[in-house]
Amino acid sequence: MWRLALLVVVAGCATPPPERIPPLNFSGRGVIALDVASIQIVEEYQSPMARPHVDHLAPTPPRLAVRRWVADRLRAVGRRGSVEVIIKDASIVEVELPRTEGVKGLFTTDQSQRYDGRIEVKIVAQAPDRLTAGYAQAAASHSNTVPEDISLAGREEVWNTQVREMMNDLDDRLEHGIYEGLGPLVRR
């Protein structure tokens, strides 16, 4: 009987597993139907996969967020022509910040790193049968700093929030750019 009580006490003290960061999703914003036969993604930006670049460490790296955006927001509904979605930048760069030195530094929690994120996308349409070609281009950037005592889970949450905020900005800008620069290809 005492073993059961001890098990209940130990189980009650166990730390809960870390919360899983939900994936980015843009499907609630509606689909933009384009009168083209295909949509391709071209990744011009290639992450160095080494510091100071940390984009590959984010729960949803910016390049994958752009891919998710394309899957959720753009649809090819035509028979001819094509659209290329070119990922020109999808980076998050870590910048070391100065820290308080000496005795004062022992009692100070400084902001130790800044993360500078940038996403740039160009959408190019070619529909030769209608002699229509156009493009939309947009970029979004966001920076965050973190304290020196932040956990890995805390950093991942910062990166995830950063990517989400950049993608929200990019979504607004690209949608406007699509209606302006690719208007003849948009089907309502």
C-alpha cells in the first residue's frame, strides 16, 4: 500500500513534458486562385547551416514557412502558364551582444543575443498564351533579443514567434502585390 502512495507522490512531482510548438498554418486566410497550370518553388537562399545562421534550428525554419504559405494560399487553376515562387532570403542570424563585466555583471542578466530574421519572396508569372507576365515581391524582417539565461525551449519559442510575425507581414505584402502585379491572373 505504501508503494502505491509513494508512486502517486512521485508521479505528481514529475515535470510535464514541454509544450509542442504548433506548426504555422495559413489556410484560414483564404486561397488565391491563379490562372496558371503550375506553381513551382525555387529556393535561391541556401542556409549555411552554421552559426551565426540559426534559421535551420527554428521549429519551423523560414524557408519551410514559405513553402507552407504557398501550399495554403496559392492554387493553380488554369491550363497554361506557370508561377515560380522564388525564396530569395529566409535567414535568421544570431548576433552576440555585449555583456556587463566585473562584479556588476555577476548580478546582471543581460540580453546576450539578438536574432535578426529576414524573409524575401518574389513571385513571377509567365503565361505566354495570353502574353501576360507579372510579378510580386515582398520582404519582411524582425529582430528579437534574448536574456543570457534563456533555455533552448525559450529560444525555440522566440524563433517560432519571429518566423510567425515575419510570415504574417509577408502574407499581407504578398497578397497586395499579387493583386497589383498579377491581377489579370487572379481568379475570384
